[in-house]
Amino acid sequence: MILTDILEVLYAPTRVFKRVIENPKYLGVLLILLLFLGAQVAFQYSQFSKTFTEQTAPTIDQFPQVINSTLWQTSPDASVSDSIDVYNYSIYVASLGSPVNPLSYFSIFGNTSLQIDATDTDSFSAALGNYFDVNCGPGGFQNLSLTVKIVEPQQVPQSANLTLYTLSDTDFFRQDITPYLSDTATLDEWNNLTITVGPAAPDWTSNGNANWSNVTSIQLDFEFPADSNPTVRVGGLFFHGQYVTPIEASGVLFLLQFLQVYGLQFIITWFLLTGLIYLLFRAFKSTVVWKPLFIAVGFALLVLVIRGLLFLAITPALPTTYYPYDLSFGVRFDTYGTLFYPAEAVGTLTAQSQAAYNSIEAMSATFKAAAAIIFVAIYVWLGALATTVIGSVKPEFSMVKRVLISAVGIGATILLLLLLVGFA
């Protein structure tokens, strides 16, 4: 009988609402809630199975630690310290608030940079030992980003080498990075180097039993044309280029989070819509019993299950997307529960990440258009069902009054959901 009542919402709503109001029971709504959770979790699983986010080593919150001078060692003629000359790059973090709020941005490299000073020499080195345990092998990290500023002398280095050690001092990979620092126009400017790593990466020489699966330490070597008092600053250093889905990263906990979020959304929607209709009844000086109205509105929310199933059906139109590390922290849900990055924050991204954003937006346009159409259609349908519920509770109300109460209730519910949950 309960299953029949649920199905009749789709094709005989007047009959089923009359029956539900005469004999209100919670079991039917609880079954609808379970169906809603199943549809929404399935949709999000499908959506996030096509969503890859870039991982970093270390994690972004540890970026400042990598360039902390206390962790570095130098050759005898050099020393390290912390400089207030910072490579400033702030990214938008959705969990911190609105993209128009400056407090929603996080400076990922902290408040200092690493300064390497040498005295009366033409060459020196600095190393970060046994800090990493990074897999740059197949399926691992594919890039190393290094931000460097040549402060003194006002000459480009004669040679510069980057060495990656793997487990021991005799097992390492080395690359000549002099070409990255050979432009005199970038002296005393931050140079952003992105260097390919891994078995397929070119320009690396290996020594001993170097293994890309176990990169543990990094060393920088600089040589200038003549003796001087060189100063070099490092503003950022991290591995990236490994992409995984949030489901791979968090597993079952990720899906449990959606059970909580969508369970809360359903319950809030149920109470809000019923409460608003109830208050509008009172505004029209009409009495109504809460429970029958509450149960009938719960049955009307079956259309939210249909929405979840339709969203699941259109996920084949969703492309596989790859979010760079600096973009992924700003990804949030739009009104329809689909992923997006706010346009207001795009201007703070690097040119490379802006290009990735534009590509994602272009590829996702069809899916988002379909989601918007489904969203509008479902809430129009819900409005029609709410009108039927109102007529079943108060048959003496005119159709105009029924539609007015339904429209105000639905509109206010959507607005309150956006404020309380973030999507409707």
C-alpha cells in the first residue's frame, strides 16, 4: 500500500494526497527519503568519478614549511635565513566564504621565503635533506615547481643544477636548470620553474640506483661567472601533477559525507515548505492540522528523487575534468548541486590554471544547461503538487489562493535552502 501511494504521486496526486491526509503515516516519507539519498549519492558518485583534482607533495598547508630555513643545509661558504621578500600567491578556498571576501583567500607560501647567502665565492649549494617521500614513478607526481629569484649578483648564473636524491647520497637524478634562469630580464624577479619528473621526463641524468618512486631530498647548486656575494631566494617548492578523484582520495568517508548533506537538505526542505504553507494558512485565518499537511508535503518531495535520477541520467554529458591544485580548493556546488568554480576568483589564478578553468567551463556547458532545465522543471512540478496538497487540505480555497500559497512557499523554500545549505 505504501509503495502504491508513493507511485501514485506521479500519476494520481489528487487521489493519493486525499488518502494520505485522511490517514497520515511517516513510513512513506521515510521511504522517499531513502530513495532520495540513494539517487543523490549515485549522482554524486558518478559526477566525482569524472572529477580529478591535482595532488601536491607536500600538501598545500605545508608549503611554507618546505622553505623554512631551519630545514636546509648549505655548503661551508653559504648560509640560509628567512626573508620577508615573499612570493605571494593567494588562492580562493570555498570553505572560507564568498569569493568577494578577501578573507576567503589563502597565501599558500606563507609570510617568508628561503634566502641563501654566500660570501666571496662563485659557487654554493643548499639542500633539503630527507624531507620528502615522494613517488614520481608511473601514476605518481609528474612535475616539480620551483620559484627562484636571483638577487645578487646582477648576472645570470653560469650554471645551476637541481638534484633529486632517492634514499641515499649516491642514488640521485640531476638536471641542468641553467636555461630556466638565463634571461637577464628576470634578474631580481621571481622565476616560476615547472620541471617534468619521472621515468619519461627528459633532460635528467641518473647516478647509482636512483629510483623515481622514492624521492627523499633536494639540492640546488649555483655557479656564477666570478667571485661575489651571491643571494638567491626560493619562494616555493613542491611536487604536483598527480590527479586522483575525491572518491579515490577519501573512499567511503566521501560518500558518507553526501548522505549527511543530502539527508539534511531533504529534512530542511520538508520542514521549511510545510512550515511556510502552514504559516500562510494562518495568514489567511484558516486553521490546519500539522501532521496531515506535513506528511502530504513529504510525499510531494518524491519529485526530488526524480531530479536525482535525471541528474544521474545526464552525467554521460559531463566530461572528465582535471582541476589544478590551486583551483580545486575553490570548487563548490552551484544552485543545482553541480560543481563549479566562481568566476569572481578566476583573476587570482595563474595563466595556466585560468586556461584549465576556461576549458572545464566550455566542456561542462551542455551538462550544466541540462541541469538547470531539470532544476526549474522539478520545482515547477513540486509547486503543482504543493498546490494539489493545499487543495486537498482546504478544498474551499480558490485555485488562485492555492497557487499563491504554493508559489510563495516554494520560492521562499528555495531562497532559504540557498542560505542554509548552499544549494536547493
